[in-house]
Amino acid sequence: MSHSHEKSWSYAEITACTETAIRKVLFDDGRHAGGWQSKAVAYGVYVAWSEITDGHRVPGDDERLHKLVRAHNP
């Protein structure tokens, strides 16, 4: 199926969007920031990124993003 608004995403774009989304949900989500729901969403974003980029990751990205999520999920 072809869409007129198709976009190809680079690894760097996917990773940057993932980090932004994790930071937003953990730090910028108003009164819910840091709550269990925010932590669960942040972990879900990380897991999705991990699956999408499996086998194509730049060294250090997985550790950096995982550390960001783990900081709020001890």
C-alpha cells in the first residue's frame, strides 16, 4: 500500500525520537512524571526501539537508553 505521506526513518532519527519520548514521559509529563505509569510507558518505548533496531545499533546507544529508563525503574 502506498501513501502520499510516507517517510523513511534513519536509525539516528528513530533513536533521537526514542530518547525524546522517554525523557518527555519521565520528566515532562506534569504531575504523572515519575509515577508507575510513566515508568511503564518509558520502558515500553525503550523495548520498541530495541526490537526495531536489533542488529543495527550503534555501540553505546542501548546502554545509554537503558540507563535512562533504569534511572527511574530501580
